[in-house]
Amino acid sequence: MSAARTGFLGLLLGLTGCHLDFDWDDPDFWVTETREYTVDADHIREISCTTHNGAIEVRAVPREEVLVVAEIKAGGDNEDDALECLESLDVGAELEGDRLIAKWKWDKRRRSQWRASVAFTILQPGSAETELFTHNGKIVVEGLHADAEACTHNGAIYLNDCEGNWRAETHNGRIEASGTPHHLDMTTHNGPIRLAVNTDGTVAGRIETHNGSVRVGLSDGANTQVTCHTGNGGISISRGFNHSSQRRRFFEGELGEGEGRMRIETHNGSITLFDPN
């Protein structure tokens, strides 16, 4: 497909390489390719990225354009088969209004022996909201000054030095986040959660893991009421609260005026609250 016909932004800047590999369902041959797409950041308010197999990384950097880098891996029975698999992948970044969409799909019917993964790295000024989805792979977001949503079935999620509203969900993996959120919704089915919240103002939300411990650092400037429940595990409090009540598997306390509402829950694991500074 041509760039004009698909509406893909930017220019293919990659080189295909071939090598033997046996680490993923044993295709006999793999090929790799890198593609890059750029678009003026002034036109973008939101970025959406979806991949079935592959990691996603979004970093805020001082630049006037958004750069999307796709690392593509395709496998088949032999070199020609792997190259045909690669050519069957429709990978790109499209601008729909003020929304940049990075994704991939099979351009024709996938053969049973074909395997593929696409990992995306996105560099942006940090002002565009992000929605990130992968079935198998980790998600990393760094320095974002806008709302962020990150979901993966198998993989960890890291939100580093971010602002805005956060939503993170993984079925199998840990969640780690730091920064100054206003609202957060963090869920993992199997894995620990580690948060460092340095918000000066109201912060609210829900933090939950089915199997794993939870550690949440709350700065003195946070304005919230915290309620903690654990099914099997203790609750440890190593920072001060204005008003508090604690039992073996329950804790409630206020910071500031207690205007926000934050609920923390784990079914199997401990909960720790501390001062991150």
C-alpha cells in the first residue's frame, strides 16, 4: 500500500534484516523492520496506540513533531515466507481530526505458521492525552503532562513523572507510577502496585490488586480521605494522618481537608502507606 492511498504519515525509514530464531512458537525464520512516522504536534490533542503483541513506550521530549517508531518482527517457515508475512502487515500512524492513531493489522488472511509482533515508541511534547493498549507487552509512559490510559493483558505498566488523570490495568503484571495525578484508577489481577503521589491538592481514585501487595506514597500536600481494605494481609502506616481509624484489615485516614476519596484494596497481599519524600 502506498502512503498516499492509506493516509499514513511520514516516510518508511527502515532496513529489513533476517535471522534464525526459535524463541516464539518456533517459526524457522524471522525478519525485522523499523518504520518511522512524523506529524506536526500542533494538530494533535490525543494519541491512541494499539498492538496485539509488543511493548508500547511513550516519552515526553522537547520537540515540535510527534514521532512514531514501529519495530516490526515477522516469522515464517523460511526467509521468503517470513518476508511475505512482513509484507502482509499493515502498520502505520494515521491522523483522524486531532487524534493520532498508531496500530497494525493483517492486510490479508494470516497463514497458520505466521507470527508477528509490533512494538511502538512514541515521542511527543507531552501535552497530548494517550490511550495505549497491548495484549502481550509492557507499557511505559514518561513525563506526560496530560491524561494517560494504559491497558495490557500480560505485562507491566510504568507511569513515570506524569500528571493528569491516570488509568492503568493489567491482568498479569505489576503497576508502578509516580508524579502528580488528580484522579487515578489502577487495577492488576496478578501483581503488586507501587505508587508515589506528590500532588499538592485534591487527589482521588481507586487502587486494587487481586493478588499482590500495594505500596502508596502520599505527600503532605495531598487532600484526600484514604480507605484501605485487605482480604489476606496486613496494613502498615508509616506516615501521619489528620484523623484515622485502623483495624487489622482496615484503615481510614485524612490528609489535608479530606476532600478527595481514595480507595485501596487487595484480596491477597499487604497494604503500606508512606511519605514518598
